[in-house]
Amino acid sequence: MLIEPLPAPGRMGRTMRDRRQVVNGILWKLSTGAAWRDLPEHYGPWKTVYERFRLWSADGTWDRLPAHVQQHSDAVGAVDWTIVCVDSTTVRAQQHAAGARNRGRTGRARRSAGPGAG
């Protein structure tokens, strides 16, 4: 099972929902952007899914999960390392790449001179 790093169900209180059902509910919510209360019933009670998401976020489970899945997939040869993708959300561009106006030297000199200058 690829999602083994998920915490095992506890023994106190009610029996815990199936982890796959909870994970699918969390992924549905995150992919749609809908409110937790709008979670379809087949994922279980929205409060249960939300609480599990909150707990797993707090204890670092969501941080460990992608690394575990990648490691497992690489071990069975399911990862193609020849393909490299750079997402623009992780690459910082200079302000000029975004279309900022270039003021030249006179604009910079005027700004750095302080109030009342020139």
C-alpha cells in the first residue's frame, strides 16, 4: 500500500474510517476548492475528513507522504528520471520579466536621494 506512512487507526472511541476513503475525501476537497461542508457523503462525514486532514497536517504526515510514494515508485522502476519539469511557481524571475517598467539610472538616483531631493 503506497500510503503506509498514514498514522494507524487508534483504538479509543469509535472505529476509524477507512484511510483510503478519508484520503480520497481530502483530495476531492483540495482539488475542487469546495467548502468542507460540501464534501460528498460517500467520503464520510465532512468533520471526520477535516479532522484527519488537520491532524495529518500538524504531525507532518502530508510532508512525508510524497517522499514515500516517490521512493516506492522509484524502487519498482515507475519513475522516469529522464523527464525534468520546472514549475514556474518555484522559479523566481526578476521584476523586469514580469513587465515592470525600467526607470533607468535617473529614476533610481532620484529615489535613493531621499525626500526633497531633485
